[in-house]
Amino acid sequence: MLDNVIQNVTDIKSMPEVLKTVEGLKNDGYRYVTMICLKANEGHELIYIFEKDDKLKHLRYFVKPGEKPKSVSGIYLCALLIENEYQDLFGLTFEGLAIDYKGHLYLTPNSPKTPLA
């Protein structure tokens, strides 16, 4: 979807491979920048963004409907914020979150549920 906009994208086919690759990037000195979430083909496209020496590296993973992606907050603690945000906004469920706000990081009990889903 973003191939013509984002360069240096690596497609990852499995969640264990995502975790292994993210761990390797951390060990290589990469900084976790953020993650982008897009609705795509009845699922979600996650694009993890990393930086080292002013160069960006992107990992793309497609989350199938009903799939619960693993949290990378055990590798990069700061990831818990964006993962909780996407639980709130898109209705995703990240397994193994370091801190799980269970859909209430930004949304109050009276807010619409998963407004971007």
C-alpha cells in the first residue's frame, strides 16, 4: 500500500519472525520510532519503524482478521503506547503487552469503541 511512499521496507510473514527481527534490530543499535496501522484487505497492515544513524528501516506485517499480534513492548518498552493506542482505535489485541490498558488508554467508558475499525 505504501510501497511508493516508504522506502527500505521488509515484509515479514510471521509473528515469530517479527519478534526475532525486532530483537535483532535492537541488538544492532536501532531505535524504535513508532508503528503505523492501516486497514487493509479485511485485516490490518502494521509498519514498524526503526532508526539508526539517520536512516530509517521499516518492517511490514499483515495481521489477519481475528489474529492477535504479539507485543514488541518486551523488547522496546516504549512500544506499549502505540500498541495500546491501536487496541483503542482499531480493536486489535496485542498479546504480552508490558502494560495493557485494555482499550482505555485514550478512550473513556463512554467513548465509541474502536472508532477506526
